[in-house]
Amino acid sequence: MNKRDIQTRADSKKPYRERLVQARWFKYGALVIALLLVVTPVYWMITISLKSEVDQFASPPRWLSFTPTLTHYRDAFVSRSFGAYLVTSITVAV
């Protein structure tokens, strides 16, 4: 009998409930990692739209410590007539 057989027998003697709990922890851990991978770009896009130019190009990036501003939205809707383009796009899409 070699070490692999002994280890396999030891693993098979673990209670079913303990293996179930470990599998559940692994599953939820994988889901949390997947959620972070999906949510991080969305968070980044939203915060970039609220940052000033200096904060947008800061190195290293400022993930949490910045002063939010709405000037980009004001410029898009007032200065560049984004509203007219948006209405045109909605009309074409519908």
C-alpha cells in the first residue's frame, strides 16, 4: 500500500457534512471572485464619469478618495447637445 492509497482512504473517511461544507465554501468563494470581476469595471466606469481630469489620470488610480463632480454630465447635455443625439438614437431604436 502506498501513500496515495492511504491519503485516499483518509479523504473518504471524512464525514459527508464536512465535505459538503467545504464544497459550499469553495462555491461561494468562486461566486464572490466572479462578482468582483463583473462589478469592478462597472464601478470604474461610474467613478471615472464623476472624477475630475486630474483624478482620472492619477497614478496610482484613486479608487475611493476623490471629490465627485458633475461637470462632465453638464458639458455633455448642455455644451455638446447630447440630448438631441440621445433623442435621435431612441427614435431610431424604437
